[in-house]
Amino acid sequence: MFKNQGHVSPKAQFKLTQRFDPAGGSSYGHGKTIDAKRSILHPDLKTIPHQSQVQVIGNGRVASYEGLTDFQLRHPHHKTFHATSIPEDEDLEFTRFYRWHIDAALYGTLAPPVVTTLLAVKVPGGRRQTCRYDDGTGDVLDVPLGTTAFVSGYTMYGSLSEEDKKFSRETKVEYAPHPYVWMSSAKSRSDGLGLLSQGLEVPIADLPPHSKEETQILPLCWRNPVTGKLALQVHPSAVRKLHLADGTVVEDLAEVRAIVHRLQRPGISPRYVYPHDWQQGDLVLFHNRGLLHSVVGAFAEDEVRLFRQCNIAASQFPEGPLPTAAVTA
């Protein structure tokens, strides 16, 4: 995290992001979403006209910024995505993790970005909120208003039992085709860690054109190319099937989600969450292949927040674990 970087231009932000994977080209990490109006990402992103890899996110109405004029930003609110929500009269005091995720297209030829950069251009100050898990555990977390919450995929893997570590090393996850359209009608768990199975997903036959060849099947664990350590890196809302070591494919969606949630939930316990306290000019770079993150918070209508986000599709897909004997636990 670098302080006082408000002077950084969108072009410089893109160039900085690109330095972490110079061979990655210049495709925005989520790609150009087909059928964008049905995608869950559609309401949250505005593109900088002169730097297409850089997105504007936030909350409130903005008169003009970097070639965009008179536009409305909407901070994602859990009531639009979760099956249940915090009562309206408690909304400014309490909040939830909106959606734990990694930044990635998860379909087609675009590999998950190596890093994402976030720049705080305008930050409303002051109050704090209590983030509730509302999952029966009683877990809560005191957070700054509009924080971005981060958890380590390495810690998530490291907290598993030896049996679950072995399972995670040997298993692959198959993501839904056009996952952000597929999940657009489904509803999330109250902890933001994956979806409930209520039969609300867009039927596969009703998705935009897709192919088996472009469906992404990735390891549950991604290996750090420098340290060799393993991170449990799964986008829990986009999972559709699990491919086990013995060739079995788990296709029951409720079972798939239950397995992934059981593996990931310890890693988002309050003691493992870093909720960044944004200040204007903060520039944060995070390793998108070693952590999960989530939007958090509920803003009043007149609280304006403006951030710039950049990531680019990587030049290579993440590496999975080495053969068991060589695994770095």
C-alpha cells in the first residue's frame, strides 16, 4: 500500500499493473462481458474512456471524471445479492461481506490476473460499521466505512486438516460458462462466501454461446511461483463442478458448494480478515492469485466514493501443486 498517490494517472496505473506480468498484454481481466446487462458485474463498473483496462467504482453521483460525465456509481449492497439482508433501520450501523472473490473472467482464454491495483480518489470519512456474518456463529468484525476486506489464500490452505489439504491439492474446480451471467439470479450466503442452491441460476442452455473448450477447469490450490507455497484460490460463487483425483466428477451443485464452503470458511474468520481503512490517495496492489477479497459496507445516498481499479488477464494460467512428495505445505 502506497500513500498519497492521487497524482497517478489511469495510464500510469495500467503501466504499473502491467509490470507484474509484461507478457499479459492489455486485456481487462474480466474481459468484455457478453450479455453485459445480465452480468452481476454490469452495475458496478464504469470504464475510463481513454484507458479501457481501468475501471471506476464507488458510490454516488459524479459530475465529471477522466472523460466520464454526469454518472452514477453504486456501491454493491448485500441486499441485492444475499438471500437475506440486514433490516433497513440497522443498515448504516451494520453491514456484511458482499461477495468473496478473486478477480477473473473464469471463462474462455483469459487467465486470472496476477495483481489488481486499487486507487482511492475520493473517500467519505468518519463512521465505522459492524460487519456481521449472520451464519449462526456469532462472528462479527468492526470495519471502517466502505472497507475492502482481504484474506490470505495461503492461510486458508494452511488452516486445513491434513486430509483436507490432500483433497484440495488433488481436486480441480470447474467454473460455469459465463459465470457472472449464470449466477445473476442466484442468492448468496449471509457470509458472502458462495451461493445458496435454490435453483435460481440461469439455465446453461439460456447462457450466451459457449463451448466445452472454453470452460475453465482450474486447481483448487495455486502454487506461488517464487515461494512454492499453496493458496486455496477458489471463486466460491462461480463453482459448478469438482473433479476429484480418482476421476469422479461431483456435479450436484449443492454438494459442490457445501464442500467448497467448508474448506474456505475457516479462512474468513474475523482474526484472518484485513479490512483496509481507505484514505484518499491510497494505492493498493494485491496479489490476486494469493488472496480473496470482498466489498464491504453500506453508504448513505450522499456519501460519494470514487476509486479506480485495474487488472489485466495474465499471460499464463496459475500452476497447481507439484507432485505430493514435492509439495510445500
